[in-house]
Amino acid sequence: GGAYWFDGLVRLAEQLDDPQLRELAKRRLGPVLDRMNAKGVLFNWWLNRDRDEERRWCYVSPAIWQMWAGGISERAIAAYLDVTGDVRAKRALAFAFDDPRLFTEASVRKAPAAQAVFEAAWLTGDPGVCATAEAAAKDPMPAFAVPPPADLTASLGWKRPEIHRARATRHGVTTAEALLSVLRAYRWSGERKYLDAVLAWFAFLDRHALQPYGVTVSDEEWGWAGPNRGSETCTVAAEPWTRTELMMVLGDGAWGDMVERAFFNAAPNCLSRDCRRHVYVQTANRTDAGDFHEVSAYRDFAGMKACPTRFRRKHYPLCCTAALNRLVPNYVQSMWMTAADGGVAATLYGPCRFSAQLADGVFEVRERTGYPHDERIVLEILQAPVRELPLHLRIPGWCSAPGLKVGGEPVSVTAEKGFVRVSRVWKAGDTVELTLPRTPVVERMTDRNDAHGRTYASVSAGPVLFAWAVPSTDDDTPTGEVLVPSVGEAFSARDVSLDAGLRTLTIPTAKGDRLTLVPYAEAKLRVSMFPVKAKEKIP
């Protein structure tokens, strides 16, 4: 949990340009940076790697979480190195990961350790760290370095004791972190089998476990998607990070569409309206704070017994409380990226100001928009190198008729892999206007957690999922008994009316009246998956 918190702290301090947060990060990371030495184990400077019992302590239960904490801590140290250039941070990364025995001896590899080794090798170039990266690349995360087995779909209804005897973990966060480790093993080694494995796993999870708010089911373990299945807050932070790196590696904007879906829907609903409390698990339908259907095989886990869908100041385990710190900075730092052709790419949208030091000068741009509740995005170039510079703009897959103007003049949009490329010599004052019209979309799914196999419908427009906000006295308490509204069998996007401000829409219910929906993020008690009521058969 501390590692998660440090990771978010360093990034937020820089993004907010906040001297107080910067000083806090410096003070909290200082002991690690000062005390790291060549004999420590991971970031445990007090251990001696030359003593077998101390070195191996990090590899066996229950201390295997040291592998996890070490992997996450690397992110904070790497971010600190990036923003401060502190040579102590570079040395700490080298001391932490310059021992290949991290991977040749450990019987259990906690997923973040592998991805951390690769990043540490790229950042330091240290021969010992590179040797550890070679060892990690041979076995980055065993169960996820190969595509999911053919019979895995049939196992989604199994319960925890059975699944854990026969298979690797189905823990949501571990899956997201493991897939990032395998993806980085591909980047390090160039072995296509690792990329194929990552793509196959996401295809499997998105087909069976993806919730309409953009994150897979992970109420500790993943399973069939459904209105009463949930996603752990840690997974809401971790899974979009892996999808973001896939967008970076593949140059495919479709992964950005998924990241925005999670960020604008699932991320805000981790938190109460006052941002002082959070849930451990969020469900697509939440009509009562205690209404957590125990369909997860982890229903006997201590955290699940303590009403995980209620907004509290903290939840057991504390990892989700700390992971809240990562939701915003992970998105913000990936809104813009440099491109392989020497240009820059607008990858995730939102109001911001971005500056990058390129090889031949600074590129700086201001992005003005009310996205995702605004179809218009305006980019104002503040400065640019004196050369032709490609500007790549992500065109979301849900937008069928994008509009683009450069300097007020219309430009045709021909997207390739979800990006349109505009290349010219930019100068201060140039403007680019991107318009992304959105239309309502209705999606249906069968709840296979339900023995009756009921069908549900969800409604979205652009990256925003909509929901019926249950009348309530506070974030946890409905005003009375809640009857979940259903929609008719013929319900489709033609029946949806979206207001001009993109803030509300209305749908017809099976009873014939119309129901007003608001963005999912604004509905703490909600219904976002509506049961589809079949027509009664005539005898």
C-alpha cells in the first residue's frame, strides 16, 4: 500500500507543480535513497543478499509480497529520477535490481517485479540490472506468458478452492500487473509470443469479464461480467495502465478508447462525492451499499465480509486506499506522447497544457475542452521547432463522423489505427479544432452469473456510460425500496434521447414511461445495466 501511495505522490507533485507535495515526496523517499547499498535485497536495505536466509526471505510466503512492493516502489523511484535527476534514485534502482537471483531462485514471482526490472534496466543501463532483465525475460510471469487455455471459459463459474488447486491466480490486479510484465518482456526481448499472449488474454477478458464501465470484473477474482459483479479499486488503477502501454507499443488508438472508458466512469466512482471515502469494490448496479451479491469465489475473504461496496475512509486490505493516489496521475501523464516519426501524439483527451523537449526544440500546446461532456477539442500551439512536425490526434472508434480544422480551414480525416496525422511547420498561435460527435449506443449482455441467464442493456455516448441515479439521502443510503427499472425487448439506440449538453439522456422503460439517466460517475447509487423484459408469449 505504501508503494502505491508513493507512486501517486511523486507524479501528482510534479503534475500539480506543488512545492509542498514535492517536499513531502523528497522527505518520504529520502531514507530509501540514502540507505540503499550494494548488498540489500530489493529496497530492503537492511537485508544482506549474501546471506541465503535473508535473500530468500523475500521469495517465500508470506514475505512474497516483498516482490510486489519492490516492483511498485520502483515506479515511485523511477518517477522521482525522471523529475529530479537525483543520482541517488538511479543508484537505488541499480542496487535494488542488479541480482538475477531475483528471478532464478524465486518460486513465486509477484508480477510488478518483472516489469520493474525492465524499466530499471532501460533507465540505468546497469550491467547487473540488464542481467536480471534477461533472467526476467525468460520467465516474466509464468501463467500469463502464454495465451489462456482453451478450457478456461468453462471454468469461470468455478469457486475459489477448485480454481486455485488447478490454475494460476485469477486475482484482478495480479492479472493486470502480470500482463504489463509480459508486455515489457516483449519490448525487451522482441519475442512475439509474449505480445500474442497479452493480446489473447485481453481478448478473453474483454469478451467474458469486461464491465460496461470499462474495467474487468475483479471482485478479487475475475469472472463473468454482470450487474452485481464488481471491480476492485486497485484494478481500476492498474488495468488502464497496462492498456495505455499497449497503445504506446502498438500505436493503436483503440486501447486509448478503453482507457478513457475506465477513467471517466470507473475511476470517479471509486470515490464518494466529497472525495474523502472510497469503495473497495464497485458494481455496475448499486441500489444499496450493503447489496453486494456474493457471487465472487472470494466471498469469505476478510475484505469482502466488511461490505466492500460501502464508502469508507479505508478498507481492508489498505492497498485500494493507497491506489486511489494513482488514478489521476496515471491518466494525466499519458495524455500526450512523443511519436516514432519525431512528432507528438494526443493520446487521451482532457483540458491540459503539455510541453516536450524534442531533439531540435520545444513543442508546447494548450488543450481547451470540456471533454468528455464536450464534443469540441481546441489545441493552441504555444511554441514548436522550426521544421515540419507531425501531430497525431486519436480518433475514437465510437466516433463515425469526426471533424477537423487547422487554422480554421477544414481538413479531411483519414485515420489509421485510430490516429489522424497532420504534418506541417507549426508556429505559435496556430490552432487545431477536433470535433467528435457522439451518438447513443445500446449494448446487451447475458449475465452468466445468473442461473436464469437474464439479458441486460447498458447505454453510453462516447466514452461515457449512463445510469439511473437511485434517489438517496447520501452516497450509501437509498430513500426507500428500490425497484430496478427494466427496458423492453425491442429497446435500441433509436429510443434514446441525448440532451444537447451531453449531460443527460432519457430512455423508455418496459412500463412505457421515460427514465432520465446521468453519467455513471455522478450516480453513487445507480442502475447502469437494465434487465431486458421479454414480451409475454401468447398461449
